Amino acid sequence: MQFYDAAYKIAGEKGISIENLSLSLGKTSRYVGSAKSRGSIPRIDNAAMILGAMDYVICAVPKDKVPEDAIVID
């Protein structure tokens, strides 16, 4: 799954609009949506900031130890 697809999935599951997610980051309401539309790939610090706003973290684990409920970004 691509990063922004994962972010949209998480936001949807948490009931957070993409516009409110963007605003919670101190950005314009179109920040996340525009980045997805452009096909942007965020740097790790920006990805961590976006996920952190939804109470998620980035974690590296061995491939054979990934929990089934994890959202895998490739």
C-alpha cells in the first residue's frame, strides 16, 4: 500500500476528514489531499508527523514478524 492510501485508510477508520487531518498538522486544509494528488512520497519525518497526528507510529520489524493487523506501506 502506498503511504497516502494508508493515511486515508487510517483517517477513515478513525473518522477524521483529510481536511481536518491537514489542519491538525498546522497546514492548509488541502495539504494531505494535494500531496496525494501529486503522487508525492513523503520523507520519513513528514510521514511520521502525519501518522502521529492520528496516533500511529512508524515501526520497523522483521518481515516475518509483521502482525496481521499492521498496515504495511511498501
